[in-house]
Amino acid sequence: MLSHRILFSEAAIAARVKALAEAIRRDAPHTAPVLVGLLTGSFVFIADLVRAGHRLGLEPLVDFIAVSHYTHDCQPAGTALIYKDVALDLRGRAVVLLDDILDSGISLRAARDHLMGHDPSWLRTCVLLDKPARRVVDLHADYVGFEVPDVWVIGYGLDAGGAGRALPYIAALDEPPPGRKPTT
Ligand code: IMP
Ligand code: MG
């Protein structure tokens, strides 16, 4: 396993996920919003968020979208590509778009703009982690779990070149990964 140091323990993450579920429960116009996760990194976060929400009376629908701002041969594409769309009909629905980490903001902005085209009645963005130092587009998530410095983080769904997703906590790599991997 890559050398790392823990930033957020399982207990700390669980407490923040519960607080995010409470905020969504409070703000969403009804108890069945559609939670749309950005693949792949959000899958652990969304799994815990739906169960934290259930304990608060939320019965969300779940769908996923995949965006990359890299092409399949790992060249920067310049613009973000939507390569998997939602299956659900979002017209008139309340939607929360979720990602593991907000970095440059290119992926989340592209996904948000794309979902707006599906005509939801209400749309909010929620990220577990926010790395504002790397932002290149003017974007703020509506709900943020934790702010992180400009370090490469792994665990709780986040990876470095495919490794580290299964760690139950969130950790910073001691050595940054070589180059920036294609991110999804
Ligand atoms: P953005 O479009 O640059 O904001 O990219 C966001 C995506 O990059 C996230 O969904 C993650 O998949 C990935 N990413 C950004 N920073 C990290 C990190 O520190 N660790 C793991 N993945 C990251
Ligand atoms: Mg991602």
C-alpha cells in the first residue's frame, strides 16, 4: 500500500456524512430527491449518504453519471466529456449531484450543466472533499464535507492510479502520484 497519513477517520467521516444528510433532508423540497453520483470515486460516499438519509426519513432514488476531462488515451480533452448519462428521467425532480472531491471543478461543472439540461426542478451539488487551491473554474459546491489542502488523497472511494479506494478512512499520500492520472 502507498505510504500515507490519515486525515479523516471513519468516525469523523460518518459524522460529516450524517450532517450532510441532515442538510439535504432540511433543504430538499420533498423526501425523495434523486442522488446522482459522479463515477467512480463517489460510490462509497453515496452508499453511506443514502443510508444516513434513510435514518432521517429520506428515500432517495440513485443514479450515476460519468464525466472525464481526459480522453481515453489519457490526453487532456480540453472540454469535459459526458460518457455515461443518467438513466432516470429528472424532469421536475429534486436532484443532488454528488462527487468525492472538488478539485479543478471542471468535472462537477460539466456534470451540473449537463444535468440542468434534464430539466430538474431543484438541483444542488454536494462533495465530501473540497480542494479549493486547485480550482480553475468559478464553482462552489452547495454542501461540503471537509476542506483539504493541495495534497493527493486516497481512501473512501478515492484512488491513486486505481489503488486505495477500499481504505475506510481518508488519507494523504506522502509522495504525490507521478503526474495527474485521468480522473473520474
Ligand atoms: P476536477 O474535474 O479536476 O474537479 O476533478 C475531480 C475528480 O478528480 C474527482 O472526481 C476525483 O476523481 C479526482 N481527484 C481530484 N483530486 C483527487 C485526489 O486528491 N485524490 C483522488 N482523486 C482526485
Ligand atoms: Mg471522480
